[in-house]
Amino acid sequence: MTNVGPPIAVAHLDESCLGNGREGANPGGSGALIEIRHQGSILRRDVYIHAPATTNNRMALSGAIAVLQLLSQKEKRLRLLLISDSEYLVKGVREWAPGWMARGWTRKGGPIENLELWQALMRSVPLHDAQWTWVRGHSGHPKNEYVNDLAVGAATRQETSAAIVESGFQGWLAKERTRRRYVDYDPDAAFTALEARLATDDRFKVAE
């Protein structure tokens, strides 16, 4: 497929907080699967981060910031689709945060929760031609399930990847297929379909 414009990439994001909302320090993690075509092949890379005391919402924001910032280190602007099961993240970046920014980072309902992370995220968004869409979590979407496992693993082991690393998705998918899961799923075709939409500047809804 011929693409005129910035390179196209898709990032699947998920977050985890062990004991979210309970008293005490709850460890968290965030995971991302990044897909991009290079010389005719689809490359897959992972990013995961951790925090010793956090919330699901903070990890959703932190994970998105990490992906946007790390992808910008190549000094290439991407046409980027970010897919998350966090309505807080997707609706926030698409609907709430622009209004907060226009009002000097204030809102009628009181202080903005996680203000410093929202500010960091909105500074990072313009690094790419970014779109955001929501996917229902734990509904059998293989790439969402994979990044959920990345996030839980990062939270459990309290590990952060050394920047962008080789993805374990193909091995994870092969293991899942031994359990008779996702046997008819074609990850390359799924990426190609999204890539084709992005190449034509199709605009994604909050929920697809």
C-alpha cells in the first residue's frame, strides 16, 4: 500500500493497578503494543512501565505519555492511532482536556484530577498526528488482551522496559492458540485494515 505523508503506526494501550482504590500503596503498570510497517513488513514493539503506588487512571495517562514521547525520539512525526480500553483516557484527551486547556486548566466541577499528567499528555499529543479510539476491555480482542498481560506483568514485577523493545506478541499469540483461542485471528490483516483507514485520513470515533 502506498502512503503519502507521515509513517503510519498503531499503538494498543492498557493499564493495571493491583488493588486499585484500596488503602495503601497499590502498584501499577502500563503496557503498549506498537505496530508499524517497515520495508513491506509489519514490525511490532512493546513498551511497559511501572509505578509503586498509583491508580488505573494514572497508569493510563502515564502509559500514553510514555508511548508518545518514546516514538518521538526517532524525530519522525507519525500518523498514529492509539487504542485503549480506558474511557477516562480516550474521552479525556478527545473531549475534556481541550476545554480544560482553553480555560487555563480549570474546570467548573473543581480541581482536575491528575492535573500534572493531563498537562504532560497534552504537551505530548502534538508530537504526532494522533487519533484516539476506545475498545471494550476483556472482550476477546487479542491485542488488547496482550497489552493487558503486559500491564499486569509490569505491575506485578515492578518492571519498566528499556525504551521500546522487541515484542512478545507473536509468541503470546502462539501460546494462546494452543488453548484454542484466536485461531482464526490474523494480526497482520487487522493492522492493515487500520493502516488503510489512516492512510485516507479516516477519522475514528471514540468507540469503534
